Amino acid sequence: METRRFYNGIKTFGLFIALWVVVLALGVVVGDGQYLFAFAALGVIGTAIGYWNSATLAIRAMHARPVTEVEQPAMYRIVRELSREANQPMPALYVSPTAAPNAFATGRNPANAAVCCTEGILQMLDERELRGVLGHELMHVYNRDILIGSVAAAIAGIITSVAQFLLFFGGGRSSRDNPLGPLALLAMMILAPFAATLIRMSISRTREFEADRSGAQLTGDPLALASALRKLEAGTAARPLQQTPQLENVSHLFIANPFRGVGLARLFATHPPMEERIQRLEEMNAGRGFLP
């Protein structure tokens, strides 16, 4: 278990460094490197924005509101019990007024975290399945996945925006002054957004598997989460969210891909395939001897 966690941590760190490499590579290619420090500054700003505003951006995007224990007693009871089990502070709880079944956690650390469920998921799942989902979301917070994903999304957004801007305006300085030539500059402008998307996707997929595993350990019930994921796969397909820029920027936070995933959209989704996640949980249940 510790070996797998160490490997996942190293992989995530490597992918995170790769994002910075793409940012700095843009700075080197554009204008013969004279904008390198400007691109580095953009990366720092993006990191700071992702760190401090991750909770606010996600909650606003879903129009979520804080709920009291009177309104959601089961949600409060489950989160309180699991937080106590993990010896961590209890996060703020929110509900989003949407029928699309989903949930997410956000916030820069356990002391400033929030967990949000949609009305759709609260209606769809029984209490055992909801416990599995909330355990998954809490482990995202405890594993610092929210920080990693939010910062990665912010930097990836900067890479994409800068690359598209430079492609539209021709790359700044003339191609004669660029040592890599116009073709290399054009390739960088096209490939940078693609690279940023792939890196963010890889970070999200890595952390989803880890949150499934560690969340199932926290609840002691891998099959509860597996059952919830089966329902969510059908529920999100039947009621996908509209793919707006605001939701795209926070889509990696959700426990299930909130958009309709078909064709290339499925290939480049930020979440791993549900069937693989469910299979891993079932294998975990069989190997650890958890009761069904």
C-alpha cells in the first residue's frame, strides 16, 4: 500500500513538473526567449490563483449553497464520522441544485475544505453508497489532490490561452529572429494546449484511482463505492451537465465525468473509465476480505 502511494506521488509530481516545462518552453520558443520570465510569472500567478480560489470557483460554477444538519442529516452524520475516523477537521457541506448526479470536494487543505453533493446524487444513492462517495471525496482533500488538480487546471488554462493568443497574432517577433523557425513556433502553439490537456487529464486520472482506493479503506466498504459508481455512470450519461467554460475548468474535481463522454470526448476525458475503477474496487474487496 505504501509503495503504491509513493509511486502515485512520484508520478503526480512528475506530471506537475511537466506542466511547468510546457509553460517555460513557450517562453523559450516565443520571442527567442525574451519572454521567459514573463511566462514564469504567469505560471506563478496561475498557481496562486488555483491555490487560493479553488473552493470558490467550483462552488460558484455549480451554484451550490451551504446546508445545515437539519436539511441534510445523513450527509452530516457520514462526514462527521469519517472525519473523526481520519482524525481530520470536518469540511463545510454544500448542495448544488441540479438533477445531474455528482459530487466533488474542493479547498486548498483539510482546514479550508468543502464537500458538495448535487440534489441528483442525494436522491439516487442509498446511505451506504453515499458513504462510499463521501469517503472518496474526503480522501481527495486529505491527499491534497484538490491543490494539485486546481493548480494544474490553472496552469493548463494559462498555457492554452497564451498559445491560442500567440497563434492568432503570429507569435510576436518575426520568424527571422526566432532560432527555431516559424514551423517550430507554429507547432508549439498547437501542441502546447494539447500537452496541457493531457497532463491535467493524467493528474486527474491518477488521483481518482488513489481516492477510490484510500476512500474504500476509510469506509471499510469498497463495494459500496463500486455500487455508487455503477449508478453514477448511468445517471451522468442520462443527465450530463452543459459543457460551459466555467464547468470545464472544475470538471476534474467531480467523482464522475459530468459531461457526455462519447468518441474522442471519452478518450480525452479527465476521469478513468468507470468499469476499470469498479473492477479495482471489486478486486480490493476480494483481496482484503471486506464483506459485500
